[in-house]
Amino acid sequence: DFIQGVAVTPNGRHIVSGSDDKTIKVWNLNRKEERALEGHTFSVRAVTATPSSSHVASSSEDCTIKVWNLDTGKQERALEGHADYVSTIATIPDGIHLVSGSGDKTIKVWNLNTG
């Protein structure tokens, strides 16, 4: 399926992609392995990694942002509040906040720990 977004963790150990098949793929470059993270109900539009490289976030046409633990592959948080697809996301260097832009013509700042 069509890949919408790609990110590399700051430590250079993982490449992360989001695609139209609703999945996030994570490639561990040290172990040469791949795994899929599933939880979105529509296409994944963007992905980003935290400065610590411990988590990635994904945004989707399902109007959500999901935060994933890279060690476990588990979803830790779902951020909801946009009224339309979330087209872009970026982590802030403090490692605590994430910024999102949406088709609803808003930008939101999120706390990754509390939502």
C-alpha cells in the first residue's frame, strides 16, 4: 500500500512508516527485522519519533493520534480532539509535547504523558 509518512528515530536504530493499509511498520536496523503496529481504522498519514527514541506517534484519517512504545510495540495512548483527519505531526524537542495539524484547519499541542 501507499506509504504516507516516514521517520527515523534520533538514535538511528529504527525506521518507521505509516501507510494506507492502516498500519505503522517499524524496522529495527540493528536486528534487520520488521513489525507492524495496528490500531488505526483509516489510513495513517504521518509518523514521528520522540527525541528519546523510545516512542513513536502516528496520525490518521480516523482523526486520532496514537502513541506507541517501541520496545513493546503496544499502543500507550490515543489522542483525540481533531474533527477531521490528522495530516501532520511533529514532536517538540522537550520530549513531552507533540504538535498536530488537521484537515479541520487547526493546530493542536498535546502532552504525550497526559493527552
